[in-house]
Amino acid sequence: MRQSCWTSVSLKNRSRAAFRLLPPHNFGAGVTTVPGFGVRDIHSSLLTSAGRSSTIGPVSTAEIDAYLANVDEPKRSTLQRLRRAILEVIPDAEEGISYGLPAFRVQGKVVAGFAAFKNHLSYLPHSGSVFPVLRDELGAYKTSTGALRFPIDSPLPKLLVEHLVKVRVAQAFPDEQELAAADPAM
């Protein structure tokens, strides 16, 4: 598993270094994130002067551990199982924070993530095109374009997590999928 450090970039007069050093916090009805940075704050502050969205750099697994440490049980153990299931599918993924939430990157692209909310947990594919592919498998869950909701005390089945991650990786890297299909030795 690769680990990286934050670069220092201003986010609404706050630096990423400050963001990295602050412990996560549970905002009650909202999502567990770092103090002073709500999800909307982070999203709106990431617009560059050119109007493009900037990506948030990866962090070490310690920050993901800190995020989970500030999540109450049984949410914490359920998300830890989800984290392990994701890493079983993509063991070389970089763990990081994207929009204030735990995320997993492959070759710089976020391919999976999760979040803790007051009454549910969410799996985040970071793409709106994953769920339509797996519509039949997701019938028992509530979904939006970018989130799959599941109960706080009931982890997603490993096979479902594997399918979700593999679909997202295939969509994120279509050229590599074509190469692997053409050359079985890859």
C-alpha cells in the first residue's frame, strides 16, 4: 500500500497541512469529517481560479484510521470491514481523503470510498455510471447517483463490494481492460 503526504495549498484560507493535522470530528446529522471542513465547504473551496475542480491529494492510512476512530460503533466496525473488502480487491490502492471522506485511488483516480452518516453508511464509487451496471444486484439498497446506502450494522457483502470496485476500475481504465482481454498473460 502506497502512502503520500499532503501538499500545501490554500483552501479558503486554510492549508492542506492544517487539514491533515486536525483530528476528524463527527458532525452529528452530517458526515464525520475534519473540523472546519464540511463536505460542501471542501467541494466549493476546491474550485481553482480557472473554475476547474482540483483533486485532493492522498494521505496516509493513519488519517483514515483517525476518521474511523471518531465514528461510533457499530458504524466503525462495519466501515472497517468495508475498507478491508475494498483493499482485498485493489490491494495497491492509495488510501486518502477526497471531499473530506475516506477514498481509494488507483493510478491517481478515485475508484471507491465510504462515509458515515447519522442513520446510515454509504459506499461511494466516485462515478455515476457504476450503479446502473449493477442494477439487479443493488435492488435491496437505496442508491442515488453517487452513493449506495446501507445499514450501520450490516456490512455490504464482499462479492457485491468486489463487483462495485471492479466495475469502477474497468470504467476508469478502459484501455487497460482491453489490453488485459487481448493478452491473457497480463
